[in-house]
Amino acid sequence: MLTPSANKIVTSLTRGYVRVIRTLAGVSMALIVGIMVVQVFARYVMGDSLIWAEELCRYLLIWQTFLVLGMAYSRGELVALDFLPSALPPRGQWILRAAMSVPILAFLGLLSWYGFDFSSRFDNQTIPALDFIWSALTGNALGLSIRYIYVSVTVGFVLMALHVIADLVVTFRPQLLNNAAPAPPDTTEADS
């Protein structure tokens, strides 16, 4: 059992994590909308388009998607077939949830590993949109590897695995402490 001070630390870390992810997602969405508004204005009013806009928005959306994936899992916002678990008694739901977490974690581990392996193959390829923008500003290409886009897969799946583990701990904690019934699944926000 966590002491009250340790519980406060875990709670503040969780809230900080949620706040950072939400802020990053909000900033990336604002950038996407802003870039696309400028792109539409440039194309249809000025008669010239920004050749880097779609590529940059695509990369922002990819990162945004993988950053919020774990939070979507914890909140129960991913597609799920729950007709079997809902037909089971609470103890059966608990056992099924634990059993399903094992292949989920294995699959996330596999995807994280292969995502990292795949991203490492692109160290020498740069991001054209950022090279174009940076060279227009400074005269030199930025040379940022596209690996930093592809590694978003690994980051997202590792974060999701941490959410799966955290949900298991929350579910099994009462059972481990005093052999009580498992906690029901909670789909509310972590930062209430």
C-alpha cells in the first residue's frame, strides 16, 4: 500500500503527465489548423501555395495521434467489443481483463520494438519540409532525420503499454491488498 506522501507523488506525476500530453496535443492541433488556414489563404487568395504545409501537418498529426493513444485507452475511447465481458459476472470480467492484458502488452512490445528498428533505418533521410523552411530562413538545410517522425510509433506504443500496466494495477490493487473484489473499470479522466 502506498503511503499518503507516495500517493500524492503518484497523483501529481499522473496529473502532470496528463497536462503535458494535453498541452502537446492542443499545441499541435493549433499548429495544424493555423498552417492549414495559411495554406488555404495562400493558395486561393494569393494564388501560390506553401509546398511544405501538408507534409508538416501530416507529421504533427502523426505525433499527436501516438501521444494521446494511451490516454484514449485508459479512458475507454478505443474501439472495443465488450459484449462478452459485459455478459460475465464481475469476477469473470476481472479474470478476462487480466488475461487480455497479456497479449495486449506482448503486441505493444512487439510493435514498439519493430517501430524502433524501422525508424533506425532512416537516420540519413531528412525531413524535406523542415529543410525547406529552415533553408529559407537561414540559407542552410536543417538536416533533421525523418527518424524522429517514425519513432513516434515506438513512443506511442510504450506510453500505451504504461497505461495498460497502470490500469492493471488500479484494477488489481484492492485484490492484492486485502483479497477484496476487483475495482470496476474506470473510464473517467485521470485528472479529475
